[in-house]
Amino acid sequence: MYRKRIVWIATALALVPAACKSNSPAVAPRSAAVVAVTRSNLASSLTVAGQFEAYQQVDLHAKVSGYIRWIKVDIGDRVHQGQVLAELEVPELEDQLAGTKAEVRHSQSEITRAQSEITSAESDYSALHAEYTRLAEASRQKPGLIAEQELDDAHARDQQAAAQVGVAKAALDAMQQQLGISEADSHRVQALSNYEQIVSPFSGVVTMRYADTGSLIQAGTSSDTQSMPVVQVAQSDLLRLRMPVPESDVPYIREGGEVEVKVSATGRTFTGKIIRFTRALDPSTRTMLTEVDVPNSDLSLSPGMFAEATIQLQHKPDALVLPAQAVVQNGDTAYVLVVDSTNHVEKRNVTLGIQTANQTEIASGLREGEQVIASGQTGYQAGEEVTPHAAFIPTAAQEAGE
């Protein structure tokens, strides 16, 4: 009797969980916001702060020391190439120039005199040589007619006259060389005299004036001389827009690349093209200097102004894309959670291509039309069943409006 009661109790206890389980309600699959893989034209860009610089800028120094005789320009003045901006007064240089010119004239006179001496020497030689030739011919035809001493004397005078011609020609050559030296010295002093004028090397704007009339200016020809420039000239009708490009975007920079420029100071927006870049990174900033040439004939833009530059880096038509938040990146790998046709979650690794602020290109790992969980990916497990519904992904315009 006791054993029958124990069996009955055990049977009852075994049936209780089964009864409870059969009466509990079923758990519904969790909801999941999904987006579809679509195709779209995708482009990536980089927005950086750029600064305008003068295309050329130079401090103009004097090459000779002297006092400012006059200076005709001031800051803000537009100047053209070859225009005389200032003139120095160097009296001792004028005296040197006069002395070198006199030396040239003296050398020319010496050349004229040497030429005359050659003519005279050649005349003497011609006469003495003719005399010796006649005596020698007479002595040959009638031996003993001409004394040997007389013949020897005539021969010596003939050779001496020939030597005098050589001496006169050597003197002429020396005078000609001296003339070359004198002319070179005169040209040197004349060139220094020309440096009394400070001339603009290109058309531009005077951005700084360092000296006034009467200022003493030291020659700027030696690195150990603290010479003061006279003026500074900048070419501002053409500007360089300089932009630092981060290391990660350097591979996409190319000559002719399109750049959209927005200048807040003037409210002006325009499109330019990359003209040049350094092809080397700055070790301190890990950026590469890139330049756009900007015409500025009306001088509405000033060197030193800042601009917001948007550089077009990559462009790919008809690319497979997903919203950026639908892709989970973990170091060098990336994955998405795909909801299959049976509404089960599948974790799938993908290869990424172009990435923008809002969209990411899927280079491989997905097909067009597949459904991907758009947010909260860490809350789902592979193999889990979900109830998918369309996710709301704000556009860039909607985000801006908010």
C-alpha cells in the first residue's frame, strides 16, 4: 500500500511541468528594423580648411648701399613688371663709373697707337728687307762685289725690323686684352649703377614698405649683413589656395581633381581644380600640401583669407550601398546582420569600398535586395528569428532641417 502511494505521487509530480508548459503562452520573435541593399552612384569627398596665399611674394633689396633718393609707391599700390619703385643715391658709384669709362677710352687710344706702331714697323721692315734682298742678289750674281760685312749688316737690320713688327703686334694684343679688362670693369660698375633703381620683378601689389626718402639702405649681397628691404611685392591677381590633405586620403589626390571652394568672408562659392601637390607628407602633421590656383583679377580675395574646400576623392556609378549605420566595423573587418527569407539572422562578413558620411559601398559579401538589420546589431544573435520592418533612415537634407 505504501509503495503504491509513492508511485502515484511521483507520477503526479512528473505530469505537473508538462501541464504548466502546455498552458504557457508562446514568445513572439523580436522586431528588427531592416534596410535593403540597393544600387546607387556613390562619391566620397574631403572637406578641409584652406588658406589663400599670394602666387609670388618677394622682399626687394638693394644690391648696392646708398640713400633713398625717392620712393614712389606705398602699401596697397598696384605695380607692373619692370616698374621703378624707388631709386638710390650713390655718389661714389657714379665716380667709379666715370673712372672705368675713362680707362676704356685710354685703352682704346693705346690700341690706336699700337696699330700705328705696327704700321711703322712693317714699313721699316719692308724697306730693310728689300735692301737686303737686293744686296744678296747682287752678291750672288757678282761674288765679291758686295762686302761680306755690308751684307751681314743688311741681314741683321732685316731681322731686327722683322722682330720689331712682332713686338708691335704683341703690344697691340696686350692693349686689346687691357681694353677687354677695362670694358668688363666698366660693365660691372655700370651693372651696380643700374641697381640704384629698385624694379618690380612682376606685376602685383605692394604689401609692405620698409623705407622712406633719405633712409640708408645696406647692400643685400651678403648673408651676414642685416640688410633692410625697401618694399615687399606680392602677386595677388592669381592666388594659391593651400590645403592640408590627411594621409589616409593622399592616394586619391590627383592633378585636375575637382575642388569646391566656399569663402565665408565674401560669400563666394566657386569650383577649381588641383594644380599641384607636394607628393610628400609633413612629418609633424601627417598631411600633404595641395594647391589650387585661383584667378583674382579684381583682388576681391586677399592673401591670408580662409576657405572651406571640398575635394572630390572617389566616384563609382551603380555601386551596392547600405546606410553607414547598418555596417559594423571591428578593426580591419566589417560585418552585417542579414535577415534571410525565413526571417532568421545571419552574420556575414563584407568587404567595403567607398565610404561617405551616410552611405557605404559593399564591394563583396551581399547581393542587391537582401535585407540587413539597420541598428542595434549587438542585441541580435546569429540564427535568431526576428520580425523585420522597414527602418527609417533620415536623409542628409532631413538631418540638416532638424
